[in-house]
Amino acid sequence: EGGARFTLEHVETRAEPDGGGYKINGAKAVAFNAPAADHLVVSARTDGKARDHEGISLFFVPADTDGVTLRPYQTIDGFRAAEVILKDVSVGAEALLGDAGDALPAIEAMADQATAAICAEAVGAMDVLRETTLEYLQTRKQFGVPIGKFQVLQHRSVDMLVSCEESRSLTMMAALSLGKPPLARARAVSAAKAHIGKAGRHVGQEAVQMHGGMGMTDELKVGHYFKRLTMIDTLFGNVDHHLDRFAACEQAA
């Protein structure tokens, strides 16, 4: 929600009892793929104040329900998202998912699964950037030789490989930790996401720079992958957020 940043328990949207169901009022920001969705899973408070851990519920709401308004737009990496406005949206009791007021653990678990998934996507994007750059270094010639023969570019290529392999290992650890208790799961996922945010920036910048100014043109895929890595860095928490979360897990362990 607006102002929530990456705090999952920050939910101001409210669902008040209304006859045999609920009436939902609030707004959601940057709902990815919402313009194409037939149904929305909406988090709303049935009790408590914003940022309380208890009192959050989930509702299954058809996108064409009266009172649901979407403001769609395109994101920098070519995906679609929308602002979702909910004004006096009436749903039946069957729209409630799970127990009322006890949805936060499920939200946290799904967010960690989604974070591990986009970490894997980021590793794939970094691999493509590294391979594309290596191919370019082997074919682009200067002073009569491929520029990949220059030692400084070889060193930078190796640094890209190290970033990719470190990210791969941490992502595998995060994926293997998804079935563990919440604290261990959060620690592994945050470790991977914090590292990938920095590694993705490093690999993307190196790929663009070693391709020269054309690295960011629409004609090359390099810039598009870099935009996607930039967006992934902000999804489900950026580097600073996950460093803080990792430190909190260490303290709680």
C-alpha cells in the first residue's frame, strides 16, 4: 500500500462486517499484472490498526465487482501494473480466505516464495548478460585484435562470473530453505535478495559499459535485461530492507 514500503503488516485497507459478508474500502499500489487478472486477492484489516501483526485477512474478489477501479500502466521493464481502488466493495462470507485476522503468516510465506522465484529469474538474467558480453568481447575488434584479449576486460569478465555464481548459490540456498521454520526461511531469502540486488547492478552496469554507449539502446537486449534487474531489486524489498531483515533474523536466532 502507499506509504507501506516493504512492510507487509502495514495494511490500512479495511473490511467491515456487512450483513452476511464484508464491505471493503482502501487502495493498493503497484499491483503487478492486475490489468489482466480476473480475480484479486486483497489483504484488508478486519481488526486492529495499521502495522499490527494481528487482524489482517485475505479476500478473493472478482476484478469486475462494483467498486473496484483499476488504473493500469506500464512499468520500466515492460510489464503491466495498476493502482487498485476499492470503494464500498461488497463481498460474501465465502470470499474470506482462511481464518479472519490471521493472514500475515501466509502473506509472509508467499512473499518469501515469490522473492526466491525472482532471485532465480535474476540469476538467469545475469547469465544472459554475462554470456552476451563475453560473445561481444570475442567478436568486437580494436587495434586489429578482439577486445577480449585486453587484460583489464578479462578481469572485469571474471568479476561478472563471480557475481553470477555467488548469486546462484545463494538462490539455491533460499529455495531449499522455503520449507524451514519462518526465521530460517526469512534469513536465507533475505541473504539471497540482498546479495542479488548488488550483484545484478554490478553485472548490468558492466555489460552496458563493455558494450559501449549502444548497451542501453532498444536494439540490444542488454539494456532490457538491465532494466529488469533494476526492477527486481525493488520487488519484495530492496538491498537495504533485506540487510536489515537479515540482521534482525541474526539477532533473533
